[in-house]
Amino acid sequence: MVHFVGAGSGAADLITLRGKALIEAADVIIYAGSLVNPELLGYARSDCEIHNSAAMTLDEVIDVMEMAENSGRTTVRLHTGDPCVFGAIREQMDRLDKLGIEYDVCPGVSSFCGAAAALKAEYTLPDVSQTVILTRMAGRTPVPEKESIESLAAHHATMVIFLSAGMLGELSERLISGGYSADTPAAIVYKATWSDEKVCRCTVGTLAETAKNNGIAKTALITVGDFLGDIRSLSRLYSADFETGYRKATK
């Protein structure tokens, strides 16, 4: 069996109880060394075979899984955040399907959740934004043309932009071209929930300058939208005149 496990957003104690138990029981661990907190490996048994996938190809990752399976051992594939967001797990699952190797997925706390916690913010505010767009800039790996930053920015929804901290000048231009004003609130969250977490609040127009001034070029999420501002409405759910299945309206 191969278990795809979400390592969480950074802090070692933010892994799920299930994920921790799977690490503790694993015979083999393949972890995304460029992003996963190495403290999580402290939960592994002393005799666990550990591989850092940062230096491995897909073929090499699958070979380790197949060898473990053929020798009756259990593998944990440890991905950063939640594996379903930019985790590149579908290609691994397809290969395991062809090999007849069973697998399952243990979800984790995504870094976009960790960033909101660091910001002490709510992405979905009444009358501000009820939609969260998770995306990234096109770089060496392209994105579908219909999902360009400009077309997504046109919605004026909350945006959380992954894998783009090294392209912030271009990102600002594209966000503004798509419809955000230069003074729209934004924030750069570096290594959310890690011990060296850094939160830099700025605007769409000052993203690149803010990152440069704070020495940030990677391992950061960019958040954009009026959810970071000061204007919002109260939730109707808790209004005294709003009846629910649990509470009668009192006004």
C-alpha cells in the first residue's frame, strides 16, 4: 500500500493525527524535501527507509514504491500542504494503477489555509468576496490560456497565488491589466506556519518592491483582494432577524 499524506502547511504539529500515524507506521517514506518540514521525519521509525524526492524523477519515485510493494513494505509519499493542490499526485496514481499497486490519500492543511491564519483573515466575507481562486503564474510550466491571471483577476474575487514569488513585477502588471487597481490590498506570506514565517502587507502595485525589501524570492504565497481591507458586512447567519433550523428570528 502507498499512502499519499498531506504534510500540512509547515509546522510539524499541523499534520493530521491520521497522517502522523501513517508516518509512524511506514517502512518507506518519500518526502518532498524542497518544501516539507524535515521535523516531520522525526515521527518515523529509526529503521524507516527515507528518500528525498527533490532530487528524484517520477520514474525513480515509482521505482522506490514498486520495490517497497514487492517486498511487502508500506510506503508514505509525503507531500507539502494538501496533496490535491499542486501536488503532482495524479501522475503518480496513474502509474500505480498500471502497476496494480493500491493507494489512498490522507488530506492535509494547505498552505493557503496557513496563510489565512498568519494574516488573521477570512477569505470569504459577506458583500466582499464569496469566491477563492487558487492559481499560479505561468512559468516554465504553462497554465491553460483561459486561466490567465488577467482573466481570473476580472472576477475581483479573493486570489491566492502559488509558485509565483519570483515573478511579482509581472504578476502586478497582469493583475492590474485584469481589473484590480494598483491600490487593491495584497499580502505576501512567506513560509506560512513555519518558525520563520513572515507576513508582508502591501498593495497589488507594490508586490515586487515589498518582496525585494524583505528578501523574499520563493516559498511564499501571494494573496490579493478586498478581504484584506476594512470594509465588510456582518454575516447574516448570526443576525437576530435571520431564522435557521436551530434558532428562531427574534427581531
